[in-house]
Amino acid sequence: MPSRLFLASTSPYRRALLDRLGLRFEAEAPGVAEDLRPGETAAERALRLALAKAQAVAARHPTDWVLGSDQVAECDGRILEKPGNAGSCREQLLACSGRSARFHTAAALMRASPPALQQHVDCTTVHFRKLDAAEVARYVDRDRPFDCAGGFRCEGLGITLFESIDCSDPTALVGLPLIWSAGALRLAGFDALGPV
């Protein structure tokens, strides 16, 4: 079995998700700028950043395995950033009212030496119900999801904002597609159900 596994993220959401697999890992900040390049789709941006994060940490630990992930959300062709504050969060959620948003969650598992790479992009569609300003304000005040793409936490009160969610992996919406990640890690020698 490989000696170490790194999560190229300091996100508490991704750490909590990977913890569910019961594998030993270390979380390390990748230090990658999350910029948007002209002409880049949301899915392309998510995969590029997941790869960049994994590569940045793998450069420091070339013989270890590194899992990087990124999520980019879009609604009506507009990228939904992490709102950062209450005003931006309320504005973003009201813009999504009665609409559907797509969340592209990419993951990349790599080792620099000897080189190995697996990558994946998961797409989840969230259908928002019609929202009014008062309930959005109450939600934002209670959940304070300022560091979340789309401006909500589906694992918290954000679930009350939706009509439905279409997905193949419910953990992807939180920030890391665990179904794919468990399979990729198993191929790399990290079996969550194997002997301890």
C-alpha cells in the first residue's frame, strides 16, 4: 500500500467527506489561484483547478498520492462564485430563484513519480424553488454559507431552498465525489473496506 495520501485542500467540507472513508490522509493547502480563463466552461475550470491543486501538492510529495478537487457552479451561463458576504449571498440566491444551477465537481488523483493520474468531473443539477427576499435573508442569517459555491449548504438549511436535485453522487454537491474517489483510491491501493 502506498505510504501516504494527501488531500490537496484545507476545505473543512472536503476533509469531512474524505474522513468518511476511514483512510489516513494529510490535508495540505495547494496554494493555487482560482482564476477564470476566457472562454473556459465551468466544467473545464473545475477540472483544471482540481489538477492544478493535485499537481502543486504532488510536486512537494512526488512519491505519494494526492487527491485534488474543485467545484464550479453556474446558473444561466453565469458562474456562481463563493459569495463571501451576506449581501452577495442573498443576491446570488435570489438570482437562482425558480431556476436550475449546475455544479461541476472535479477530482484528480495523482502521483508524480512514477507518474499516474485518474480524473473525473461530476455534474449535479439543483432546481431551486421560487424564493422570496425575506426567506432568503432568514436562510443567509442562519446558515451563513459565505464560503460555499452557489451560496448555500445542501447539508444544512440550504436543502430547504430546492425543489429537487439530480445527481449520480450526492457527495459531489458538498465538494468531493466520494463514489468516484473511493474507486480511484481503491485502484491506487487505498481500500476503505480493506484490512486496517
